[in-house]
Amino acid sequence: MGIIVNLDVMLAKRKMSSGELASRIGLTQANLSILKTGKAKAIRFSTLSAICKELNCKPGDILEYVDDEVL
């Protein structure tokens, strides 16, 4: 697994929809969905920064590392 994306958790905590966040940061809903589901292979720092700014959070609130061997 490696990196887990907890974007849906932060969206729920901030009571914001995916569509609203996508609109605010200039990302398509499709690309935000790919990120939310953990199917993205990479994320630009500028995108991560924009997400954190809009959700008033830190990167560690969205991205989590889980050791594959522990699972």
C-alpha cells in the first residue's frame, strides 16, 4: 500500500464537497477523484499546497505512510 490518501476524511471534517475543492484549487473533479481514491502516481507540491490552504491542514493530515510489511 505505502501511501494512503485521507483527502475524503479532511473534506468531511471541513464539510466541503469534492466539487467545491476542485473548483477552488483549479483541478478537475476527475483528477481530484483519482487523488482521493489513491490511484494517483504523483502529486505536485503546488497542488498539495493549494489543497492544504483550502482545507486549512498540513500535508500529513492528507497523506499517511503505512509500511507494507506491517499489513
